[in-house]
Amino acid sequence: MAKKHYPNEEYSLSESSRKRNTFHGLIVNILEIEGKPMTRKEIVKKVLLKKHSSGKTPEKTTDTVLQRSSEIIRVTRGIYTLK
């Protein structure tokens, strides 16, 4: 996947995920822009800066996306990157 950077928003959703404003799309886009493996804490921090969740546990939602996504792999304990 090619990196996409939108000047007005640091972590805009990629074109494929733009239609559905989801945690998954945001996390994939954050990993695309960073271009390196990130810790769970780094990912959660950036997600919370960008997306104001109405849910009680956005951290758990992020964890679920990291574990279930077919586009994201776990490098080692607590560190994730794109396939």
C-alpha cells in the first residue's frame, strides 16, 4: 500500500476506508503514515487524539482491531505493523 498523506489532517482515513469512518480504517491509516512498527500504547494514543469515541472503552476497541485485522500483524508482544 502506498502511503497517503493529507495535508489538512495528519491521520485522515485512506481512500478505501474513507467511506466507513471506523477504528479499523483509522488504525490502518496511522500505521501507513508512520511507516514503522508501533506499540499498542502509541497506536491508542494517536487514535484517541484523532477520534473522539462515544464508547466507554476505546482502548479495548483498538485492541480488538489489532487482534482481528487481516491487514495488521503482531511483530512481537504489544508491537504491531501492517502486512
